Amino acid sequence: MTTVATDTPMTDPRKAGRYVYAAGVFLLCAWVIVPLYFLLINTLSSPEAVNAFPKSFVPEFDLGSLTFFAGFAGMLTALKNSILVAVLTMILSIAVGAPAGYALSRFDFRGKEVFRMLILLTRAFPLPLLALPLAVMFIRTGLDDTIFGLALVHTTLAMPFAVLITFSLFSGIPLELEEAAWTLGCTRLTAFTKVVLPLILPGITASAIFAFVISWNEVFAAAVLTIENRTLTAFLLTNLDTSPLHLKFAGGFILVVPALIFIFAVRKYLFAMWGIANR
Amino acid sequence: METRYLPYILILPVTLFLCLFFLYPFVLVAQQAFWTDSGWSMQNFRDVTGHWKFPISLKNTLYLAAIVVPVQLVLALLMATMVRNMKKGRDLVLYVWTIPLGISDLAAGIIWLAIFEQSGFLNSMLSGLGVVDKPINLLTYQNPGIVFIAIALAEIWRATAIMLVILVAGIGLIPKEYYEAAEVFGASPWKRFTRITLPLLRPSLSTALVIRVILAFEVFAVVQAIGGTLFPVLMSETFNYQFELLNSGAAAAVALIILAISIAFTVLILRLLRVPKGATI
């Protein structure tokens, strides 16, 4: 890239500046993508190639590592657990968080500011640490080592996001629309289900996906709270020192794939979500 | 239904949920940390801080945060200003730059392990260039510097995106007119950045820094994947106390220390970047 910049006549500093800018953007994109590409090479190579030296910089499209991953004892169960926990988290955080988001955007009530502070406060704490005392509480209530118990903790992680995102979504729908529906004979509930809900459904889906990703990626609480029913992250973490390289890389790849798809799906909402969180 | 009570009914589930899974565990963790067989005491804290590994893991955690967070702040600011004026391909570039946002710290650690391990891509590149003739094991206790660099790079790679998203959203809120006016008066791009963007971005900067600094003290899986036991941090100590030593009192004590550090830094950042009352965009 630098050679391109020097080839052009330097009489026009603006033009040179534009080349530097383009090179910068390109380099920063490469900085994100190249490590992911390396992981892809390792995943699509046979176990022998993964442990060999020197590495080839193109994948050999061998499914050996992935088959090994699928055949590794407990791995598929862990994958299934991860998906189940993430889906439960997704449902719980929207079901519990969305009504609060609606209340924040539509009503002025006493204690609103305190409530908002409580929500914002949860983000200012290292929440996974709370898994430690919860481990004891879960043993007492029989929730220990269950999918549901872990989903509850992950919901706590995703909750502030669910509330704030739905709050911003509902705020984007003018109240007049609802009022019009009321005058046409809708009750509060039917106005909500027939007018508001269809409008915000894509946004709700985006925040649900966000909750899914939070749960899917969470490591510490998952490792603390599960023993038999490990999720994929917990399984990989606790087997880090014993598992061979190709297993780690295949596992890492499986962790990355949904993230790539989901970030792509919610990319439009990403900035709206965080914009509102600033205020 | 009475409209007066409706908002309270709507926020009730969240409130109950947070009381049960956020506030109550706090009470529990404090209880675990301060309670020993002989009653209330600071014994757990004395045990934990007296252990030879504690100063090392505290130092490692703080050093890592001190290196990683400023680099990420600069990178995120650079990227956010770069996309501000981008016309073509803005969406694509932003998508690529935010990919790491969805990637777990464990996966990020594994990705950078693929680069730094003995038969990894860095060694392959070095031998391809003729710098080394046989692969060297980079991630050993003889090379603490390289272990540190690998972990820092993985952290920078993974978590710059979260700051970027917050800052891009924040820059979007700054009215275009300010920049136009500054340009009319002949302000250079750098002047525009330091006199308009930075001051008006203060709320976003403090949000981004608070979130990022807290995540930096929670660093765990990246370290575990790359350094293993070579690079102890506070969070891995907590994990060890809970699982290897089965000492939940000590684990809770370390957890409280991490909490205290996080809160101290949160307060500090909020104080430093406070926006005076009444001064809004």
C-alpha cells in the first residue's frame, strides 16, 4: 500500500492523504480478518497438518479436525447445552425485559429514575463473579448443574441490554399511533399486539439475538455453575490443558461461526442499541 | 386495568429478577468472604493477599489493563473518525470492524494461540522469512514478555469493537453544523477533532471506558487459553480457589477485591469525564 502512495506525484497532499486513509482502513480490516482466517485454516486441516510445521497458509479443506471434534466424548452434548442455554436466555431476557422497556418509554412514574439507575448499575459490575455465591444458592434450590439455572444467570447478564434496547425501540414508535388505535376501539392490549408489536418485531429479534450471543460466549459463570451439563465454552475451558490443538481450534471455530452470522444479522441495530445506552 | 399501576406491574418482573440474581448474590458473596468457622473476620482476605501469587496476579491484571485500554481507546477513536466521513463501503467496513464484538474471549484466546503456539503461524512466517531455522516455543515461562504481548494483542483484537460501537453511536449524535462552522473558520482536521469531537464525546467516552475497564479486570478466558498458568490474573485466582482448592471463602474474597477495584475505577472515570450539569449537546 505504501508503494502506491509514493508512486503518485506528491504535489497534491490531499491525494496522498486519501491513500494513507485507504491504506489505514484496509490495514484495520486485515487486522480483524487475518486472525479469523488463520483459525479457518486450522479448522479445515487434518489433525496432522494442524500439528505439523511449517504451516501452510491455505486450508487443505480436510474435515478431519471437525470430525474429531464431533466424535470427542461429550462435545456434542456440550454444543447442545450451549444452544439450549442461549435460547432460554434469549426468551427469558426478552419476556422479562421488554415490559420494563415499554414502561420506561411510555409512562412517567415515581421511582423511574431509581429503576433506570439500577439497570445501568448492573452493567458497571463484573457480573460473572456473582456466579460464585449463586453456586451455593443453586445447590440449595436444586438448580445446580442445570441448563435452567445457568440460563437464569445469563439472563441477568443480558437483562440490562434487553431493557435498554427495547426502551429505545418503543421510544421510536410514536404514541399517537397507539392513541389512534385506542380511538378506533382497541384496548391497550390489542393496540399493543396489533399496532406496536408488528412494528418493533425486527428490533426485538435483534435484541434477542444479542442476548443469545451474550449467553453463547459466556465462559466464567458457565464453568462455575455446571459440572455434568457443561456448555461448549465451559467444556473447552476446563479441557484446555489436556485437549490436543486441533480440538481447540475446531471448538474455537464452532464458537465463532454463530457470532459472525448474528453480528451480521443485527448490524443495523448495533449502533442504535449503544447510542441510547450512552444517555 | 388502572393505568396508574400499570408501569409498576410492567417493571415488576425485572425488579424481582435483579433483586434475586443481582442484589441478593452480592449479600451472599460478602457473607462468604467475611465469614469463617470462627465467625466474622478478615481471615479470608489475609489468606488471599498473603499468598505469594496474589501480588503477581494483581500486577498482571493492572499492567494488562494499563496497556490494553489506552491502545483500544486510541484505536477506537481512530476507527470512529475514519468511518465518520466514509461514503462508500461504510456498512461493510463497520461490519468487519465489529465482528470481534460477537466473539467470545475464549475463542479469541484460541485464535491467538493458533498464531503464537510452537507450530503456529508466527513461527511459520518467521521460518519462511529465514529468521529462525526451527520453530521456537514462544509461550513458555522463559518468555514472559511474549506471553504478555500475545495476551495483550488478543485482548486488543477482541474488545476494541465494543468501544468502537459506543463511540460511533456517540459521534453520530454530534450535530454536523459544529464541524461545518469550524471548517468555515479554517480549523484543521486535528483541531476539529480535539476541540469538537473529544469534548462533545465525553458521555460516550465515559460509558466506553467504564465498560471496557470493568471487562479488563474480568479478563480470564483469553489468559487461560494463551498463557494457562504462566500468567496468573485475579479472575483465574478466583477460579482456582473455587475449583482447585475448593475454598469458596477465599474465592469470594478475591471476587470482592475485583469488585472493589472495578467500582473504584468506575467512580474515577465518571468523575474525570463528568459533563457539567445543564451542558448538553
